[in-house]
Amino acid sequence: MKPQLSPELRLLAHLELEPEVPTLDFLHRIIREHQLRVPFETLTKLIDYEPGRARGDFMPSMEEYVDRIITRGAGGSAGHSPAAFVSSCRRSVSTPP
């Protein structure tokens, strides 16, 4: 059975990038590929409002964020996309592909 990839590595694969040592250049490439492949949208903010209000946290988990992008064609928002970029940079070094 193939091991489950982390959400960060799934996002990198969706962006057609390989994990590598985090550098400013790598971050720029993550951002560029994200802008080309993932639409900016705020609809999921409305979907997340009531559950977020109930739990006191309006940000979906990284796993849910990436799953929405890959399986449902959802987009990123100003709140979650930067966190995904940083997390992907960090995780690409700490987790082998």
C-alpha cells in the first residue's frame, strides 16, 4: 500500500513542483504555480463561516484546503494561501517524497 502524502506534498504535486530545500526562489515558484493553477475565490469563506464560528477558527485544516483544490477545483484565499506556501516550503524539507 502506498503511503499517504502530506497535504503539503500533495499541493506541491498538484502544482507540478518537486520538494526541495526552502529558498526564496522556491517560494516564488510555489506562488507562481499556485496563481496559474488555483483560482482566487471567497466562496469557501462563506461555506466555512458557520462551522468556523462554532469552533472559533475560520481556517480549514491544510488537509481540507488542499483536498478542495485538488478534488473540487476550489481556490485559495488571502488568508489561507500564504500559510499553505510557507507550510509547503517547510514540509518539503522535513518529509521525503
